[in-house]
Amino acid sequence: MPIASLTPELIRRAIRLQERHQISYWDAAILSAAKELAATTVFSEDLNNGQTYDGVTVINPFLPNVTLPT
């Protein structure tokens, strides 16, 4: 599995995402790393299901009737 390095630029992007969407830094860091790795989907029960953050869509797999990407 690919791994995103924790670089100063990734941290800056996470902070901007955190401020823009009012989410925790750690959630923003995960989303920023996902974007850096060209992921389009992140599974999380902590963020808003269906919301897209800078091109990364969050899906809560624990909600009833959630359609998982194929």
C-alpha cells in the first residue's frame, strides 16, 4: 500500500482544510494524505457522509443503505 510522507506542504494543506471545513486537524491530515495519494474516497464515521473535501469524498460505511464504491 502506498504511504504519504508527512511533509511541511501536507501539514499546510491539512491546516487549510481544517480551517475551511471546521474539522479536526487529524481528519484534515488524513484527507490531505488521501488527496496526495490520488484517493477519491475515505471511509470514516467521524466526517459527514457524502461530503467531498478537495476532491476526496467521505463515506460512512456504518450507515444503513450506504452504497459503497466499486
